Amino acid sequence: MVNSFAVSDISRILEISRNTVSKSILWLSYKICTPKILENNQSYEIDKLKVIITVDSNCWVTYGINKYTRKVISFVVGGRL
């Protein structure tokens, strides 16, 4: 089962404006640092998460995780890869 929440859903649930939600997401995105993890001979999984900003605007978060430790190795925010 897939769950998704658009900015409008989040603003309705939190009872704040859509503009506030969008600004908060943007502000938080600048604070994210890419993890520095050195690993050799490991298995990884790649997955992507669709973020709906507005009806006409989508953003994708693509990330890689270690298959065994479940640690996030890297991620990219932007268009669909």
C-alpha cells in the first residue's frame, strides 16, 4: 500500500497555509547534509519517493540504502532519475 501526502494535505492536517508548508520544506531541504559513509563489498537498494508540491509540480527524492544495515548511503532531490 502506498501513502502519499501533498502540500495541501499537510496544510489541512496541520491547519496552516500551503505557503507555510512549502517554505518549511524548502528551509528543511537546505539543512540536509549528505551522509559520509565508506563501505566496501556491500549490497545496496535504490528507491525513489515522489513529493507533490503543487498540482503541476512534482519533486523526487531518490536514495540508496545499505541492504543489510538499512543506513542511507546517498540521496538526490530533484527531477525523476
